[in-house]
Amino acid sequence: MIVITGASGQLGRLVIQQLLKKVAASHIVAAVRSPEKATDLAALGIEVRKADYNQPDTLDSAFVGAEKVLLISSSEVGQRLAQHKAVIEAAKRADVKLLAYTSVLRADTSPLALAAEHHETEIALAESGVPTVVLRNGWYHENYTMRIPGDLAHGVHLGSAGEGRISSAARADYAAAAVAVLTASEPQAGKTYELAGDTAFTLREFAAEVARQAGKPVVYTDLPEAEYKAALLNAGLPEAFAQLLANSDTATAQGALFDEGRQLSRLIGRATTPLSASVAEALQH
């Protein structure tokens, strides 16, 4: 039995979609905060169980019979560590044979502010005694392609990443990595994977690619971190999220999102999705 937490989220749905190609639906559990939002997963023959990171008793019932669990990191920055520890403790009580965790690229040394909670979670995993594999995910192409409509509307992509190179990959590539680890024939416990795209780009190159495919002008404008944050706040983003995005760009300029180890493509047995393909897909929608 393989339990996927956060199964109704964007990454979770992609993991289940790809897991179904290798594992019978009857051997997959979709653990979600709101089961009523996962009726499509239930329709596939997958058992849907309630699992709220803030309600440990729901985690115990969600993990009954689990051999492997994929802990997709919480999206609630600032609350993640406590939530993740609740999952780890429940996995330990359930005697799970492998707990896979989606962390962030080079979590132990990254200048990204959001890396701290991931690193602390990795420490908690190591101290728990639960057999663990860590998937240190780089950025998703979708972090950038979701901004394309706004970029086209204003003819500009704002940021503060300078000439920092970004080795991102499609969200589906990272889902494939999780599936590869969960279904591997060789032992995975104790491994840490640094996962990133095969090729890298700057935000200037991203803007140029969007402009090329859309046939409309889009330029990259680099701003100091404080000015970029102010622009995000002006666009209506909450303070904490604006700060996080601005910090992430500054860290990008310091090399936080660049990696050329190609562990992701080796793990999934194919090249990672090119940025151009993700831009084309975004423009079709």
C-alpha cells in the first residue's frame, strides 16, 4: 500500500496519475485534507482518506496498512515543520517501511529563506528512525509559466534574479521522480536526490522565449529586492508571499536554483521537459 499525502494538490494528482501506470489503484491511498475535493480520484478506484497535517489522529487512520508514504511538503510556510513532524510521527507509529519527502534543492546549504523548514524537516526525518528518502526538488517551470498572461498583458516580466540561472523542470518531471523512488526495486532508504532540470535559463531568457512563442514583446526588468517586493504588493499579493517571492529571486541570483548534476533525468530515465515545451503548453491555455 502506497499513501500519497496532499494527493488533491497539483503535484499529488500528477504523482497518482503516473503511479497508476505502475501500481493497481487498489494499492494506492489518496490522503487529503478535504475528501470531498477528491471525488475524481475515488472514481479511479483509489481509496480516499482524510489526512490533515494539523490533526494527527486523521494521519493515524490515513496510514493504516501503509508500506510506503509520500510526504508532499505543506504549502503553509511557517507552519510546515510542526505539520511535517506530525506526519513523521504518524508514519513511525504505522511502522512505514519507506517515507519519501519532497524537500528543496540543496536544502542544507540553500540561501532560499524557505529552505530552512525543509532542512529542519530533513533533520527530524533523520532523527525519527523511519526509513527515509529525500527528494530535493528544484523549481517548477510552472512557477514562471503561470505568470505568462500577466507578462503578455504588460509586456514585461519583473524580478530580482539578475543573471542567476534556473535549472527548473516541469512539475510532471518531479512527479515521475517520486513514482520512480516509490516503485524502485532497489532500496531507497537513506538516499537524498538533488533534482533539477537538464538545462538552465535566466529570467531574461525566459522572457525572450515567451515573446518568441507568443509573437508579442516581453522584456525582463530586473529590480532590487525591495522594489520587486513593492511591485508584488502593489499587484495585490499578501506581504508574506511577496517577501518569499522577492527573497527567492535574490537567492536565484546567488545560484540557489542552478544545478547541473542531472540526477532528475537519470532517476526518471528520460530528459527533463524543456522550458520551451512548458511555455507552449501555457500559451495553449
